[in-house]
Amino acid sequence: DAGITQSPRHKVTETGTPVTLRCHQTENHRYMYWYRQDPGHGLRLIHYSYGVKDTDKGEVSDGYSVSRSKTEDFLLTLESATSSQTSVYFCAIKEAANQETQYFGPGTRLLVL
Amino acid sequence: AQKITQTQPGMFVQEKEAVTLDCTYDTSDPSYGLFWYKQPSSGEMIFLIYQGSYDQQNATEGRYSLNFQKARKSANLVISASQLGDSAMYFCAMREIGGGADGLTFGKGTHLIIQP
């Protein structure tokens, strides 16, 4: 158990509203990631962080922003949600730079109407 | 071009048989890692096994082994003595350690169903 929680676990929202998803970890890991999972696509990297206030873009970052003001929390924000952002969002952590394995949180199901 | 290809969208296997799930990858980075994850119907992503590109031996973790054929760019997952609880989606993934975004690239997955 990598000590990762995501909140909320389920959310329904309307197009145009802002949404923030939270990933919380209890083990002080430096590296954190946000992915989305859509049918037929596997998981795709949105943003990642390699420390407090250090973030970078992934493959599908358009329409998303992130923040990491504390080691334990990595926030994903949809500034103005669109129906194409309906997805399952997974947070992941990596324990150290020389440890390659990423461990995933339980996921958040987001429906944008 | 796809970096990770899983050619088997679905597989049916009899319980207790061995299973091979196919994965081919494409990279020009000499330093990379290959992963397999399991996603049961409950939705969580469970790490199974990891193989580094410079590892001399195939990785093994209990009933899971990774058949790594570097020249063929193949990283098949072998599950020995399959069990009903192995029924799930299985994803192959890669990280190119040499550069680019520090994340995993996933294949589209294989849906494995173990039949009694």
C-alpha cells in the first residue's frame, strides 16, 4: 500500500465549471503524476511533479493545470470542464529517482455533462 | 506510431493453464523500463512486474514472469497456473529513461478472462 488517496472518488459536473481533483500521499514521496484513462487509450500522462512547486507537462496537458504547494498533495484543476474531459483520473507516485515503478491511487471518475 | 502495442484485445483461458500476454514496444532510447499492470473490474491499477533494458535476466515475481526479447522489442507477460482471480485488464507500459516526460506510456490493454 503506497498510501495514496484521491478525492473525490466520483464527481458529476457541468460543462464550463471548474473542477479540482486532489491526490494525497502519506509517505513523503517526491514524484507524483496525473493520468487519465479513456476506453481504447490505456492511461495517458497529463502532468507530473518532481517536487514542491516543480511540475511539468505530459502528453495530454491541454485544459489542465496542476499545483503542488506541499509534498503530500498534488492537485489537478480543470479550469473550465468540457465533455471531452469525462474520464477516470489516476494519481501515481514514484518512491525515488532511481526507483522506476509507479504506484497508483484508486482513481476518480469524473463525468462532465 | 504507437510506442506500446498490445495485439490481443481479449483472451479466454482455462483455469490452471499458463497465459502469455503480448507486448511490443518502440523506442530509440537505449535506456528504458518496461512494466505490466493489472486492472481488475474494481478499477485499481496494480503493479505486477518491471524489466529494465539493461537487465540481463528476465524479471520474475511469483507466478508472473516477463519474457524480454530485446532484439524483437518484445516484453510479453507470462502468468503460470492461471487462477480465476487473474481475470482482469492487463496493461503493458514503458518509460524512456533517457529523456522526455517522466511518465509511463501505456498500451491499450488486454482483457483476460479465466474460465473454470
